[in-house]
Amino acid sequence: MKKILKYIGCVVCLLAFTNCADFLDREPTDALAKEKVWTSDTYALNAVNGLYRVSTLALQGYGFRFSSWGPDGFNYFYSSSMETGIATPSEGYFLDFYTNWYNMIRVANEVIYNLDGNENITADLRDRLIGEARFFRGMGYFLLWHFFGDVVLRDKPLPVNETNLPKTPADQILSFCRKDFEAARDILPVSHSDGDWGRITKGAAITMLGKTYLYNKEWGKAADELKKLLSIPYTYDLVQNYADLFNWKTEKNNEVVYSLQYVGVTDYGSPYDAWYGSRSNNSYGGAECVASYVTMSNYTYKDGSPINFSAMPKRSSYEDETSYGIDLMNWYEGLLASANLDKRMAANIIMPTSSFLGKDNTQFKLYWPYSAYADREEEPYALRLEFSSYALLPWRKLVNVGSDNEKASPTDFPLIRFADVLLMYAEAINESEGPTDEVYKAVKRVRNRAGLDPLPNGMSQKQMQRAIRLERLREFPGEGHLLLDVRRWELADTSDPVFGLNNDVLDFRGEKLFTRVFPKKYYQWPIPQADLEINKAIEQNPLWVE
């Protein structure tokens, strides 16, 4: 169980570093002058612990924002400009990601610069801390490369008046982040002791290095890196129960390669409880991102056969919403009664007619229409969303249940997990060699955990490609990866019925909510207007010039 964390008072480069996980449970120190931070093992360790906190803040929107904008979910009712194709360089979300990733890079640069060759710090610890900092710096540049393309490269601390540099070409940014991941891979240990569980390991660096090759379509190199994690000395494996990945009581397991860590303490809890939760849970969540109809409708039965959503009652056949809702709920109840459904559907989504243990340990249920059940005086009460007048699918994953942890949710966000390694490895092999036995075996492990039969033999390379992509949709909804996937597959700007982002978005009745638009210029985000006004050495990305 996680310990209550203590605040670290040490300050590096005007940044107050704070604890964020088990391994950061250290005695607090008094505020330190910058020159003293790097004079002892304890101070240096606390400073790098602060980098973990900075990185958590920089990366925690990964799942929420990217799932809102990907095929797996949406955020239309809160901020529609991105989803309807009218975003501008002045949007706050572009600036937030840009500045947060650069802030992570800035702090990592401070760590690397001050530890490199520093004889005040024990050599093994010094090298390990540098490896951790290089991982985070590599992560920052990987994300900047993927979303923005050409960006400014800062590889060391710089005075403020020297930070206005020209852009570096995207291929050089990619090369730079790879060197960071390679260095981290070569320095970091395979695993840590229980007291340091959650620190960056060799496996996390290998995964990210393999991902850089995968995203750049260098399939053979991607497969070579990812394959390393499938055998000793690595002991990664899938947890037996998929839902355990998103339960704070069982989140420490062999599937997690790296997670953003949280504790049930005010200001240190997971924001996903509010972003994904409903008004019926402790956090009084806003369900700011909800699951998409595309995600729900692409789950299958055990044998791989699709769910027949065309048999669902149609709103047009009824005079009023209440009578329609009765038949619709009966249909969903019958669907969920099947023992042969993909187990991940109910673990990821609070489905219509499903129950949820909410605040005060009270049972709630997703009814339709909400207005017909809002005044129920006995359990299960009607599950309430911020926009309950719409037929929306709230997430179950990453949301705290019952009355535990009333101050904050301690549920970690698994940013890198072994299921992703398996499916990326399968993708890399299939793209380079076709659907070999290795591809089938890797995908089978993921499907088996979901209660599904293996894929049929004799699939073509294109059929396997589609199967792997669909498996990623079913495995990772709400975790942010799908937006990056459809961008790298170059499907985002299409009307592909599953992965295209130029389609109508439907509610759980199958009725249109809005039309999503992904212009081609979205493949390369704009440099935020605020940075253009400060740094005159850079120019706006061409498709965003008005």
C-alpha cells in the first residue's frame, strides 16, 4: 500500500519539487540553495524525485486529452474546437502540452547537467539518476516530435535570454530522443527493490525506444527492441484479471512497465477520478471524457463474431423517450447477460443497465432516460452525469469506487504496460514479415486474457493488420494511445468507420451527437501562438499560417 507522501522543500531552478509515489517517501528537507542540491546522495535523489512529480504533471493529461480526441472517446460537451476541426494556434490545450513537455525537458536537463561527472554523488546512484532523467527528456522530445514535428532542441540548461532558438528538423529531434532512450536502456536496472517500485527501468526505456522505431515504420528495429522484453531477465506478464490494472489495490503487478503514480492525499490524487468519474462518485466527477460508440460496438463475442447492434431498438419507432428507454434497457440487459462477451467491455465502460458502486457505498445504475429514474428512492439509484440528458457511456476504468479515498484517488495511470509491448511487437513483425507464428502468439496472449478465442489461421497480412488495430482499440480505450495510433497509421483524416476521425459521433442509442472533423493539418500541431510572440527565431508550421 502506498505511504502518505511528504513534501520535499528543495528547489532547483525555481521549481519546487514534491514527492509523488512510494519511492519518494523521504524525510523532508529544508529549502536548499541551488548549489547545495547536488552535493550529496540524499539531496540529489530528492531533486530527481521532484523530476518524477514534474513528469507526472506533464504526462497526466495523456489519457484524458488523447482519448477525448481519438476514436475511443470524446469531450465534445466541454471543448469542441479540436473535435470539430476549428482549432487555432491560440488554443490553450496546444500551449499546455507544449509548455508541460518542455518543462519536463528543462528539469531533466538540470539533472543531467548537474550530475554528469559529479564526484559528490555515489557513482552508481549518479548514473542511475542520469538514466532516469534521460528517459524523461527522451519522452518529452518523442511527444514533441510526434505532434509538432520541427521544434526547438534544448539539450542543456540555458539562461532565459538564450532560449529563443530556431527549430531543429523533426528527424534530428527523433534521433536525439532515441539517443536518450538508448542511454537510459544501457544505464538503468532491469528492476528495482519493492521500496523503489515505480522508478524508471531498463524495460521502460526499451519500450520507448522500440516505439520510436515503430512510429517511424522501421519495423525490424522495432521488433528487435520489443522482443527483448519477452524473455529473461525480464519478467513482464499479463495480469489474469484485466480490471486489476486500474484498481489501486492491485495496480502493482508484472504488467505495468511504467505508471504515473498517485496517492489518496489532497493534491496528489489521480485527476482521472474527476475527468472520467460521474456525479455519483466521491469526486463528483464531470465525465469530461466518455467512451465512444465505436469502442463499445467493436467488442465481440468469444468466437470473434460481432455484436448485432442493428437489432437494437430504434428511437424512431417510439412516440416517447420513456417507452423507448424501457425496450432499449431490456435489449442492453439481454446483451450483457451473455457469458461470452469480451471481458474488457464491462471493465472499461459502465454499460447501460450496469451498476456502479458510488459515493456512500451506494449502488447506482445507468438507466435511460435519466429523467425517468432521477427521483428513485431506493437502490440502485440513477447514475448521474454532468450531461445526463444525453445517452453517454462513462468510463469504469481509472475511477475510484465506493467510499474509499474520499480526499483523492490513489489509482495509478499505467502509461506503459506489457500488453502494449505484445501488440506493438506483433504489429512490427506483421508489417515486416507477415502474420508469422510469433504474431499469432503475441496477439493470442492478449485475447486469451479477454476471454476470446485465438485469431483464425490463414489470415493475410492486411487482415492481421486490421485485427491488431482492432485489438488495440479493445485493449487500450481511455488510455490515450489510440489517437497516436490513428495518426501514425494515417487514418485519422479518413472516414474509416472505426479509426477515421471524420465521422458522426453516436450516443449509446446509435443516434448522432455531432460530426467529428480531423483536417490534414492536425497531423502536425501548430506552434502555440504565445511562443511565436516570444521567440522570433521560429516560424509557424506551414498549414497553420493564416
